[in-house]
Amino acid sequence: MRTNKVAGAAFAMALMLSPVAAMADELRAVSTTNVGDAAEVNKIEAKSGPGGAEVKTSSEAIKEHADGSVSSSERKESLKSDFTGTSRKSEASSTMVSPDGSMSSVKEEVRSAH
């Protein structure tokens, strides 16, 4: 019986010290890439619990072009599921700045629920 108590205590201690077990209901990750005249940042966040689950992703990029113009883009997506159903949201935007200072922007947003 003492062996079971020791094994149980060791298992409980391992769960408390394990970062994976401690964060089983939440995950966050970020990656950054720099290549030449471009930079990109990607993020992901996932959560789950008694109320449901949600995943969010985002990507941001900036790039300098040979003609002297600069462009930036951003994309976000989220998916949420709970007792009421599933909903999804997607957003994308981009901006271009020309060497003469003129600027153009585009934004798109899509939402859906099931």
C-alpha cells in the first residue's frame, strides 16, 4: 500500500511541475521570420475549458519592394465552439505605400455561425 501512495505522490508532483500538464487548457506560440527586405510574425492561441474551445491565428507581414514602395498585410482568423454552436471570423487587410507617399488599403471581413 505504501508503494501506491509513493507512486501516486510522485505522479501528482510530476503533473504539478510539468509545463504541458499545467497549460493543457491554453497554448500560445509566436514565430518571427526575417528574409531580405521582408518580415513576418505568426501567432496562434488555443484555449479550451468547460465553456467551449477557441483557436485564434494571426499573421502580419511587412515588405519593402525594389521600386521603393512598402506593403503591409495582416490576417486574423478565429474559430469558437461552445454549447450554442460554432462561429468563425476571418479578417484580412493590406496597405501599400508608394514612393511618392500615396497610399491604398483594402480590408475584408467574413463571419459565419453554425
